[in-house]
Amino acid sequence: MPEVRDIVEAIERFAPPAIQADYDNSGLLYGDPDWNVSGVLVTLDTNTDVIEEALQKGCNMIIEHHPTVFYPLKKFDLRLPLHRALCSAIKNDIAIYSAHTSVDFAPGGLNDRFAELLGCVNIRTFDGMSLTGRIGELVPPIPQKEMVRRVARILNADNIDSVGDPDRPVHCVAVINGAGGGKEEALLAARAAGADLFITSELKYHVVRLAKDIGYGIISVGHYESELPFAELISGVLSRAGYGNHVFQAESLKNPYNHRSMQ
């Protein structure tokens, strides 16, 4: 039976905490490195449903993407779902490890996986975005409207929005998983790197307006959908380290948004 430290070491060989963004809080957030691990549950977020699923599956360690503890906590307020989840983890001796921007940035990490799923080849980091953004080529190129359909199909998403000429051939794509759409600099860096299309989530209006005004292509996807490959990715990392029999992917965590057909 592995210990918490063994699981942590396997993840950190793949995605060292040293490469995380300076604002981030990746790492072991709760638990004892000496604890024996009965099972690992991998999830995008940790909430009370995920804690209950961990208990039902006999898992005493959670690997999450978004840090449950991101800002300093001055008190625990059990009226808040996040605080209830943390207290339940502590009460039940469930270790929590966050693998956030360390996994986003790592070679072969979430940004690379996102680009691969979309059919990109020759994937590399694009200038101006440090370790975050990836750019890759489509062989053969496809029209932007076909890329929109591909993104929707691969991510099983119905909340796809786009800007730009639907018939424009797309030879090269830039991607940032998660919240990459907040700044004009990201879009301009993708364009300067030669990408015909920029795909990310949480696009601010002023970024969308800029794309429209300069005739540039963007596809907006949901944050949740763009990072869903996290569970598969980390499960693979732990399986290759020899811990596959102890790893489960969370089933209880759902997209917080309703599908458009339900609205």
C-alpha cells in the first residue's frame, strides 16, 4: 500500500510545484505524508459530494485541480459548502493534494493534452505566455466552423461561442485551458505566434471585441469542459507509477452550468 508521500512524489515528478504560477497554491493542502493510502480519488474540484464519494469508494486521498485552500482561511464557517467539505476531509482523515497550474504548465500536462485532443500536432509553447499557452498545427487545415464542431464534440459541450469568419481555413491553433481569456495580451501573443485561432475559456468582453475588430478567430469554451481531461491525465500519471489499482476518477462532480436544452 503506497503512502501519501509516494503519490505526491509521482505527481511532482510529472508536474513539479516549482513551475506553478506565483499566485497559486499547488501542493499537499492537508494530510500526513506518512499515511497509508487506501485509494485516490481524482477530481477537478472538491466539494461535499466528492468527499462523500471518496468515503464510499474507500479513498483517503483526493487529488484536485482547483485548490480547495487558495486564499488564507481565518475561520471555518460551516454555512459555506467549501468549508464543510474541508472539515469533512479533516474529520475523516482524507488527504488533499492540489495539482493546479503545475499540471497546466508541465510538459505533457493539461495544456498539451487539450491541444492533442483537438487534433494539433507539433505542439509547443507560444511566445509571450511563459509556460502556459500552447500552439499546434492542424493537418490538414479545416474551416473555423468545422473546428467549432470538433471542439463541441470532443469536449461534449453545447456552450461553444466563436468570433471570426466561419469559412476561414485554420492551419494553426493556440490554446490555454481554463481561464485564459481575461487579457488582450494572451490573444495578441497567440496571433503574433502565427495561430489562426485562439481557444480558451472565460473570455472578457473587451478581448472578444478586440478579436472582432481585428478580424481574428476565437472559440470560447467552458472552463469546466476545457479542464475535464485533468482526471484522466493524473490517473495515467499514477498508473504509470504503479498505483493504478488505487486510483478512481470522480463521478459525482458535475458541470455547474445547465445545458442549454435544460434552460
